[in-house]
Amino acid sequence: MEKFAKDKKCALKAIRKGDTVVVISGSRKEKHGKPALRGQRGKVLFVMRDKERAVVEGLNLIKRHTRRSQLNPNGAIIEREGSIHISNLMRVELYDARRKNKEAAK
């Protein structure tokens, strides 16, 4: 298993496209019928290294209102994934190992 340092550069290298990640923190709480992001899992679609953000499949969905065009004659409301800061994500293998160690300690 790889060793991970606690500095930003190494944290950015830890999460790559195609990895399965868990949201470990975030500002979105459960309200208006939407579940909180914390604890949800998904596959990383791509990582924006310059902004230190990642787009995760099925998480942080945002609604985009598009105007009329030839593709959408009446306009449309399109749901797509928004980005999540990389410090709020952790790889599933590390997350599960950490939880297993905490349960074993009890």
C-alpha cells in the first residue's frame, strides 16, 4: 500500500480518476428532502488539480437551466455533478481500514 503524507501535494496525488471515494465532510446538511453528502460513495469522473477539486459520479448534483436551442426546443433543466473539494474526499480503502481499526479498538 502506498504511503500518504499530510501535505497538499500528496493529498492531490492520492485521489485519481476512476477511484472510488467517500465524502468525509462538507457543508451540506440534510434538509428539504436532500440527504447529506457525508458518508456517500462514488466514482471519481475527473480531478481539477489546479482548483484542488474533483467531480464524483452521482454526488453533489446541481440543476442547470438551459435556454431554448435546436437540441432543446423548449429549454430544459439538466442535472449534472458539481465539484467537491479534494480535502472532503477519502479513498474507500483508506476509509474502510480506518473504520475497522476504530471498531477493533473499542
